[in-house]
Amino acid sequence: MIETKENADGLIQTQLSNGLSVLVKETHTAPVASFWVWYRVGSRNEHTGITGVSHWVEHMLFKGTPTYPKGVVDKLIAREGGMFNGMTWYDFTTFYATLPAPRIELALRIEADRMTNAAFDVEEAAAERTVIISERQGAENSPQFLLNEEVMGAAFRVHPYGTATIGHMCDLETMTREQLYHHYRTYYTPKNSLVVAVGDFDTPDMLRMIEKHFGAITNGPDVPRMHAVEPPQRGERRIVLEGDGFVPYLQVVFRAPSVRDPDFFALTVLGAALAGASGMTFAGGSSTNKSSRLYKALVKTEITATISGSLIPTIDPFVYSLSAIVRPDHTPAEAEQILEEELARVASSPITAEEVNKAIKQAKAQFAYSSESVTAQALWAGFSEMFADYDWFEHYIENLSTVTVEDVQRVAQEYLHPSKRTVGWYIPKKA
């Protein structure tokens, strides 16, 4: 172990000699432990021809190794009363298991093994192509997926964030087993990884187990750097998508700052005031948005059935997204006009201190709900390290609390300007 340090909340940060980053937090709130492996690779690291490769590789790592053949891990984890899964996103791929604390070493054995020994059987790769194409086809049955794909593709001309994690159908149909395996060998290495353990264990014992199972793993090739920088947007962009269905949809996305930009917190508060506090991780946590400005303007007036906002932490600048299901007796144009009026109002006239305080409380509550369990705490620790660092998580509430009325109006004027938005309409053809 090198460069070991302890944070104020008891989290230990260190690194193995092979470059593997380690976060360990001992907590005895429940007799369980959660172990995660995070790889710094996602759709952000893909290009035309291999879009969707990270998600496909994630699937392949559930297909077994010589030590743990296909289906064995599922039975081992279930037999111990645990749960496990994996996920791929823009900036990362991650796998985790939560088990009774005395059984947590099983998770370490499994993850260390598949970091280096995943089989990538030719027949399994071919079978998984069918599975992922079916997943893509299932998503295409959703007008919201189709609209979001078109809007994001228009919002990003250069950066890979414009492509959904599932990838383009043409790439899913042509990608080879060799391309999958090359991606695995390039990115699934200790120096491109982070392990996180949170739970009811003794910290020195956990550190010894991590060293035992991961310390001897050698690194692969240098990880290619992602150099794409999205150019400034010089005016509004529009998408009109026609398709099956009876219900119209509206989506408007605005260029937003990266998570390391101080404006991210002010925009978080603004988003909570406009459409309610939104979740930032996969750990749940939600709050009602019935007191938000856009709910009152669009849903209570029965122009739309729903309105939601989303601001996702990312390494590079992303978007703030507003999405609405429009009622069949109204049009996206009507909903957009009301939305535009509300956004102009919040930019021209400061929201009240009461609204800011309420929005901060909602955002804090959502954050608290999404970081209650041992599994969620481990998720947040690794999630934060993928796009920033653990300090970002540790000081999240503090940074939210410093947001002022003036900050909220400033970011409304800066980021919600019409020239920085991409507007998408979904027009049903069976209305």
C-alpha cells in the first residue's frame, strides 16, 4: 500500500503498487458489506464503429471465467444471501456485490478473477449480440428513448456524450469478438480501476484481502486518453421526430457545466426549484416536485402529464435536461411556449429566498435518501471518484448550502439562454 490517508468521516484512501486505487470505509450500522470495482471506461471512451462496446463488455464479464464458469457466480452469491450486479454509464463501468459481512471475501475473489480471466467465448459473444440488439430494439419502442437519442445527438456534434450507452444499431450488428476483447484488455486494468469496500469489517483485514487478491495483477497497455472537446453552441438547435403513438413529448436540453465547476451546485438548486430535486445516482432517492415552478405551470394546468429535470454529474460538460409528456389534447409547441415563459421569468426576476431554501432542502433530502444504505454509500464513494473525487461527495451538502439567490439567477441567465438549448418534439402519427 502507498499514499494511505484517512478522511474526516473515517474513509481510508490508498493505492496498491500496481496503481489500483482503493477506498475503504468501516461502518457497523448493519452486519453487511458492499464491494465495488469501478473501471474508468464508458461510452465517453468510444467512437463510431465501436459504440456500445463498453456495455457489451460489461455483459461479457457475466459470462464466466475458467475458475467461475457461466452461472456459477449467481449461485455462489445467492447461496450466501447476497446480491450482485453491474452497470455501464458515460464515464464508467462498475460491478458490485453486497453480502453478509463475513462472506465479503467472495466478492473480492470474483472481481479479481474477472478483471483478468474473462473468457470472451466466441459463441457467448455471438449470443450476447442478439441479447443486446434485442435490448436496443426494446428501447426503440419508447418514444422518449428515440427523442432523447435524437436530441443528444444534435446537442453534441463532437463529444461521445451524444451517443447513448447502448450504442448504435449498425455497430452492434458488426462489432467483433476481437474488438470486445481488445477493449477489455485495454481498459480493465488495475491502473484504470478503483475498488471500494464499505461495511461491517475490520479495516486492516479488508486492506489485506484487497492486497491478497488484487496486488499481483499486472497492468495492460497504456489507456488511450479521450481528447474530444465539444465546441461552443452558436444558436438553438431543433429536432422534430415523428413516430407511432398517441402521445406527444417535449425535451429541452441546455449546455451545462461539468461537475467540477462551482456553477454545478447553483444549477442543482435552480433545477430543484424549476422541476424538483433530481436523482444523480442509481441508488434511488426521490422527492415530489408538485411545488416546483414548472409543475404548477405545466402539470397543474393540464398541458402536460409530467415534467422532470435532470442534471447528471459528468467528467466533461454535459446538459441540464427538461422532459415532459404532453397531454394528447395539447401540442409540444404549447408546452414549449409555457416552459420558455417560465425560464425567462426565472432569468429576469430572482427567485425568492424561500424558494432557494426549499430547493436546497429538497436537494439535501434527495441526497440523504440516496446514500442511506451500505450499498449506496459504496456507490457514492466510487461514483464521486469517477468524475471528481471523494471530497466532492464529502462537501456536497456544504457546497449546496452556500448557494444564494444571486447565484441561482446568474446561472439561469448563463445556462438557460435560448442560444444554448436543443429542443426536441415527438409528434405521434396515430393521434
